[in-house]
Amino acid sequence: WVNMYHSPAAGRDSTKAFTAFVQQMHQQGILKNDDVITRFFRLCSEMCVDLCYRAMGEATGTPPTNQALIRAKCFYTLDAFVRLIALLIKHSGDNANTVTKINLLNKVLGIVAGVLLQDHIVRMTEFQQLPYHRIFIMLFIELNAPEHILENINYQVLTAFCNTFHVLRPAKSPGFSYAWLEFISHRVFIGRMLALTPQQKGWGMYAQLLIDLFKFLAPFLRNADLTKPTQMLYKGTLRVLLVLLHDFPEFLCDYHYGFCDVIPPNCVQMRNLILSAFPRNMRLPDPFTPNLKVDMLTDISLPPRILINFASKIQPAQFKKDLDSYLKSRSPVTFVSDLRSYLQSSEPGTRYNIQLMNALVLYVGTQAIQFIHSKSLTPSMSTIAHSAHMDIFQNLAVALDTEGRYLFLTAIANQLRYPNSHTHYFSCTLLYLFAEANTEAIQEQITRVLLERLIVNRPHPWGLLITFIELIKNPQFKFWNHEFVHCAPEIEKLFESVARSCMQPKQNQQASTGLRESDSNEMH
């Protein structure tokens, strides 16, 4: 087949060669039943992979110019194999029968993935990504060609590839991580998943792949354990997020909750990239405008779209039941005092259940917004006070220890995004907790959570900026009188520097507007 594919007589898109080869396959009985077809594809995959290992083994120590020749030698066979798979899929069953085509695709992807996983176990550090990456990416491009037969099965093709890449996620095959990231960030794949598939049907699947990536990176990032290979993967991830922020900001807006749920609390810049996204049809008001009336903005009363069911993460069911009961009638009265024990975790690495904390904060906040709107009011320092919702938040701020409080305040800060009802409510909540705090330790921690997100490179979320500007400018909060602002000369300088940049709109107007050209240069 490789010889026929590369022959000048192969015909347009190898159709003549394919017709002749299929006849040979029939004569040899390869297409007679499922078991033989499976064996054929498995052996072909293994032969292609072995050929690549041999070619790359011979290339050890060769100069870079020869490396390109070695790759070309590998691609010579791999591309022929991919074309055979694509043609068999296109011509299996009749044009109306999409099931046969998708079954064959799923079979082939499963076989290649199985060979990869076995190879990964056997060869360990000697594992090579190249043959698998080439098969997957070329097959994806072949099956996304502008042909009527392929357009009919496009969504099923995307689903099949997403399922395969979820199976091959970095946690399962770390040696394949770079090729995996290369594939999910390929312009054709991102374009199909996020732009060309109608009704945003590909968004959920693409979000799952990003969550797989964040989950793999999380332990390394949490412990700041970035060896050179992990650092490369982290940088690659930031670049993908920059592309998404620039080209598909609505996608990041809709899935911000699910992403922030799995990104460790200390990954400030990665989270800022996600939280800075805002819909392209929205013009962000300049947060440095003197006397900006946030509550008068047209978008500030509209809820954002969140495509992850965060309420379902509030477990166990009895806890959710007690929570709803307390929000309605402040009973059971012991609920607030029992909260801390519910939020504790037996998982290694943290004493708190971060997912439950995030879900609780957003759920209580959304219920509070509904309650305020039901009285025809809007969130403000006075309307959010003295409610069951604020009882819960104030109790958490006071009763939790330093680690728990930091996670709680981080969960609130994760909702400070573009102008919407969540940003408005949680901005008021953070300022209210600061004003009503019974110890300076709480005020210091609120300041820390805001400040650490502002001292990293841009972009900075709009809601974060307006909250911090209000905190340092409004005399009601007596911000500059607090001891922690003046506790050391370098800290005082830091506050003055951030305050200056927040008070001088001319130089910093762009800080809120998401992504600019300079951002990609600033990332490090």
C-alpha cells in the first residue's frame, strides 16, 4: 500500500490505488469479519511505530539537518497509513449510513490509542511521541476535508477524537503530553471545536480536555515543582489560554468556573488570563474613570452564563438541604457553626475541600442576588447586609483559619470578572467583609487576595480592578490607616506603586481591556 500510495498512478486523492488495494484486501480475506480487520489495523499501527523507532534509533547523534530527513522517512509510511484509514472510513457502508463509518473510526482510534498506551508502559523514558502525533493529526485533517460525506459525520468525528484524547490525557500517558497539547491546540482542531461546529456543541468537550490538562499540571504548580519539562508544558498551556482569550473569549467566560475549580490557588496569572475574558460584543467601561457608577452600567444587572452545574457539587445531599433551609428561614440554627466541619477534606495536599468551597460561595451568592432582585433592589453595601447569605459569608470569614479563609476569599475573587450581576454582588461582598471585619487579619487577607492578582503581568480582570480601586480610594474603608499597609518599607512601597498605577488612568487605561499585543511578550 505504501508503494501504491506514493506511485504516480495512484490517482487524485489515491482513489485508483485504493480501489486496487481494496480488491487485494478482499482477496486476502482481510475485510471478511471484525476480528481480522481489528488485527490488520493493530499490526499496521505496530509496524508503522516500529519503523519510526528504527529510523530515529539510526538518527541518534545526527545533526539537525538530518533530523528532518529522518522525520520525512517516518512520514512517508505514516501518511500512507493515514490515507488508507481515511479512505476506508469514507467508503465503508453507503453514504447515508454514517454509523458504519463512525464505528470504523472509533475502532481505529481505539487500536492506535491501545498501541500507544502499551508502548508507553514498555518503553517508559524511551517512548517516542512522533508516530502517534502524526497519525492523529493527519487523520483529523483528512477527516475534516470539505467533502459532503465528511461534513455529515463531522460532529461524530470530533466526539471520537475528544474521547480518544480524554483517554490519552497527560495523567494517563505523561510521555505523550507535548504531542497531546500540540494536537488540542492545533488551529484546525480549535477551529472545528470552538468556531465551525454549530450551536457551540464542541465547547463542552473542549473544556473537558483543558480540565484534563489543568488537573495534570495542578500538583506540580501547587508545589511550585517546575522542572524544565513541566515548565515547557506550563508555558504551552499559557499560550493556548492567550489564543483562547484573544479568539474565543466567550468560551473562557462560560467555563471559567470549571477551570478555576481545578487550577491551584497559587496560579495567579493562569487564573487572571481566564477571568479577564469578556464577551466580544461588550465594551468594557474604563475602571479608572473618576466616580465610575458601577451600579448604573447596563450590563451590571445581567447574570453571566455558567455552563457547569456548580450546585450539584454541593454534597452530601443533606448538607445541600440544610443550606437551602438556612437561606430561606435561618434554620437549622446550628448550620453556620457546623459549616467549617463540612468544608474540611481528607484529601492529601489540602485540609479543605476546595471544590465544595467554590460551589458553596457561588451558590450562596447567586441565591443572594435572586433574593435582592426579588425585592426590586440591586446589590449594594446596604442591600447585601443582614441576610442569611451574608451570615454564612461573615461566619466563614471569621471562623475559618488562615488557609481556609484564603481559599474562601479566593473563591469570591474568582467571580470578579467583566460587568455582570455576579461581579457586582461579589465586589460588594468583598468590600462589605473588609468594612465589617472584626480583626485586621481578615482585612489584611482580603487585601492580599486582591493585591497578588494585580502585581502579576497583565491582563487583569475588570472586576478585580474596580474592587481594589474602590477599596483604596473610598475613605469609608480607611485603607491607608491600617497597620499592614505600613508594616515594612518594601510593603509600603508596593502599595504606593499599585495605588499610583490605579490612580493614573492615562497610563493604565488598557490594563482592563483583556489582551493586547504586548501581553504575549510579557508572559513569563
